[in-house]
Amino acid sequence: MGTRQSEQASLWIATGELPKSPGHPFYTRLNALLAPPTSIGSSKAQEQSQPSLRSSIGIRRVVLHTNIIACERSVKSQTAAALNS
């Protein structure tokens, strides 16, 4: 048996020490659009701001639900056509 030369380095890496990538340009722009305005100086700035995140989530739910219903109808009609053939 040999003697130990040195201790093994720790495998723990703090996430703050990891390099930060710039990210994909699409998500950078999306985050900029969804972020609340940095300065709310006037009511005009509020009027020109993007719709709230909550309303966009509601819109996404409606669109997703509509797409799911359309897919279900398509599957049902294709299945019925295949069984009738």
C-alpha cells in the first residue's frame, strides 16, 4: 500500500463561482419585454408599458386550451374515419 500524497479536492462548487453565459438572444429580449418598467415616473409610462404577466398567462391558457380542443377533435375525426373505412 502506498502513502497518500495529498487530499482530494472538494467536489462542491458554489453556483456564484460558475461563469455566467449571456443566454440566448430570444430569452434576453423576452425577459426585457416581460420585466416591469424600471422607473414609473408618469402615468404616460404606465400607459405605454406592456400588459401584465397575469393577463398574458391567461391568454396563453386560452390559446393552449383551444389548441387542445382542436387536437382532440382532429384525433376523434381521424379515428372515426379510420374505423368507417
